Amino acid sequence: MNKKTPQEKKRFSYAKDRRNTYGESPHGARKSIPRNKALRNRANRHHQDQALAAIGFKPDPEWADAVESRMNHRAPKCWTKAPDDPLLTVISSKKERRRSAQPVSENAASDRPLGSRSERRRHQALKLRR
């Protein structure tokens, strides 16, 4: 097996590694993906239980086809996870977003009200230096 250079490893990593860009924190995704799958399955089981409850306690062979068609009448709920984006795409979009962000001018910063105590102290220290 031929040894890869660090640059080749980096390129391979950018191509193969993926990041969740759905908009939630990765820790939230770790919990929400199994929860969404469970909710989908729970809804499907509920629908089947309702269809079976319609025939009562004693199963009747004559009703079997009707019950089966009633259970399959509605398509089962489904949920699919949005695919993660390649790391190269995520990094390039972050760089572009940073590049397009406009720097805040000193005048714009001085026009807004000072919120926290540390901001007011910093502002007073800057005044004293001038």
C-alpha cells in the first residue's frame, strides 16, 4: 500500500468527511434523528392498532381482507434525514460568508447604546486614552 502525503490526506478528508448543515447543533441532531424515526414508527403502529380495533376482539376470517386493506389504505408515514454536506463545501461556504460580512465601522459602534457593564467600562477607557 502506498503511503499518502499530508496534502493527499487533507484532500481525501475534505472529500470524504461530511458535516450536518441542517441548522441544529450536532448534539441536538444526535437525539432528534432517533426521535423522528421513533415518532414515525409509533404513528404507523397507532394507525394499524386502530384498524385492528375496528373488528373487535374476535378475529373473523371474513373481515381479514377488509382489515388488511384498511390498514394499507393509508401510506405509512416516512421520514428521511437530510444528507450531510461534504466538508469542503461547508468550509468554502463559511469562508465566503466571512468574506462577505462587512466590518463594523467605529461610528456605527458608537451610535448604538452600550449594553453591558463591561462595554461601558471599555468605552470609558477608550475615551480616557484619547
